[in-house]
Amino acid sequence: MKYIVSIIICVMASLIKGQAEGDYQIISSVVDNGGGLSRSADYELLGSITSDPVSPSVLNSNDYTLYGGFVGQFVDIPAVGTIEAETITANAANITGSIQSDGGDPISEQGVLYAVAAVNANPLLGGEGVIKVITPTSLGAFTVPLSGLQPETRYVIKAFATNGQGTVYSPLLALTTLSSNADLNELVFSFGEISPVFSKAETSYFATVSHTTTSISLLPTVAQANAVVALRINGGDYTSLVSGSASNPLSLNVGSNVLEIRVIAQDGVTQKIYSLNVTREKASQTISFGAIPDKLTTDAINLTATGGASGNPVTFVVTSGPGVITNNVLTFTTSGSVTITASQAGNANYLAADNVVRTFNVTKATATVTLGSLAQTFDGTPRPATVTTNPANLAVGFTYAGSSTPPTNAGSYEVLATISDLIYQGSATGTLE
């Protein structure tokens, strides 16, 4: 503390008495009374001073004594308390402290100085890499917000205050900003590979597992040790995980399953969500449908087959040929090659079964043909033969010695009677005379 005085030098026996209250400096030209003070300089007065001319006082370590009286006023540099950091994030912090005294001389500037510790470990005014944040000049508590800080960086900070007597700094405060790193370093899938290959910058992945895979596990590893990771499946609640450890088994639905891995950085604000869409394949199913032997046009077949576990019925269709299916009963409209296809639809858990195709031949049934009226009396008119069929009333075509016209002249004619029907076939031969 400095004490600015005007000194009245006297050579009388009056002396200034010292009261031990502190150390002061007298800024003045001092003249000795014969005791050795003869230069013009700043001298330190040890103790408080009164104007009472009582007795000599020890002024400094050289035991100088001052004679006389004085008038003046004490002044000093400001007093700044310790500072603390609050609300530290990845990019900001609040610095709190107080200006305890202005030293009796008005403060001209006050604020906070900070720097990256690796650049400048002792931030002072004008120092390398030092950033100054000015606050309004006032005594008492202050809060200074620092912004634009770098994540995961150590900073050193001092408060300062300046008046006409000089600048004073608070004790050094160091803080490290929080991390904003919400990346994963690794994501391991318990069943095979994910696509694309994992990269911390990519957040969407896909994988496919067989129907027999009913559950999976994930093993995520965070890039920054203070980040926290959690996992949920198909929109459920997040469950906390330990970085670098496998999750509990996660049950899979058949079809699409969306797994979300949430990483929250140390700052508690920055987060990243990685998604993995796992498709569990549907189960397959098989139709057991036996071969169909060749059939007659008069046959009727009850179509039966055993399908897979979906519970859906096996259905049948005529893919080609003269077949008709009614209520799973197959009948025929004529002869030919017939192809039947058996199918079974899938559902949410099962694929549609592979179709089973059966092809076979259908032959016309044989009917009985009996010729009649083969003995004729020729009278110049056409003499046709007659025919009966079993089943009855089937259409029959005739030829007489190769001609479709019945003969009119007497003679011997080879008769061929042939059934003309979609379902039946048959013929008979005889001689018309």
C-alpha cells in the first residue's frame, strides 16, 4: 500500500509515533534532521502514523527516524478474490468471483483473462494467446460467461482489475471443457456382417439373419471414454450398455427389426443415434402333393396335399389342359394332357410354399358299339346300318367300304361305326349285305 504525503520537516524534539498497523510507503522528498536521511526517494514506513509529536518511530529495516508532521491519504492496488468455474460444457463456462476492493483508487478496467494451457500457462494482459473479456467496473461479485471454447481442452484463467496504482490478478484457475464426441469406434454384430462396413461417420446399417435366429446381441464401443451408450429395439425403451461389452440378447420379430444405438457425449447435450435394421427371414414351408397317374375322361379325382405350418390351405388350379376343379374335385371335359398346380400362401411368419406341379394324360373312356341292320334287301334306295351304344345315345359316324354314303346297290360292304364324343371313344365293324 502506498501513502502519499506532504511532509513538514522540523528540527524540534517533536517526533511521529508509529502504531503497528501495516506497511506503507511515503512518496516525498525527505530531508534528514541530522540522522542520515538526505536523499530524495521513496521510503517505507513500518506502522501507522499519527500526527501526535510523541516519540520516534522505526521507519524501516535501516532504523531511519522521521521528524515532522504530515498530511495525506492512503491508496493501494485493487483486491481480487479467487475465482471458480460453473456450468462447464464443451464450448462454454461461467467464471464467478468478486472484486473485493478498489484500493481507494477507482478501477479503470476489470475482467477475465484466459488461454489454452498448452499455449500460455499464465494468462496475463498482453500475453501470447490470451483472450480478454471485459466486464463493467464495479465492486462485489461478478459472473463472466466464456464462449467459443474448444471441447476437451484445458484452459487457464485469471480475473484482473486495474486502477491508477497498478493491476492485480486472481489466483490461477484451470478447467477442462467437456467432450462433445458422440461417435462409436466399433459396432460388432453377433450374427454375421452388417452393411455397409462400419464407419463412425455412417449411422445407418442393415443385416439379414435366418428364420432360426430368434435373438441377437450388439457390442458397441464409444470413441470417447466419458460418453454413455444405450440401446433399444423396435421403438422400446432405451437400456444402458457398457461400452465394449455385449448387450443382453434382443428378441427378433420375423421381418424388419430396427435397433437404435444412442450415444450421448460427456457434455450431456451432443448425441448421435446409429440404426441397424435387422431382417429376420420368414420360415419356409413345403407342399407334399403326390404324382397323378394317367386318367380317363370319366374319372373324378379328389385333390389333396399337405402344406407347411402357416396354416393356410393348399389350393389347386388347372394350369393347362381339359380339366375342371370344383371344391377340390378334378373332372375332365375331354382327353388331353392336364397340368395341375398346388400352391400355399405365406403369412407374416412364413414364406409362400414353392408350387408343386403335376402333369398327366387323360384318355377317353371306351364305350360299347353294336351294329345292326347289316342284312339288307337292296331296292335302289340307301340301305344304312344301325347302331346302339353303351352308354346310350352317343354320336356315331359310319363308313361303308370307306364311303360315308350308305349303299343303294346290292353288294357286300365293310361297315365301320365310330363314336364321335368328347368323353367316350369306341368303334365296331361289320359287313352290310
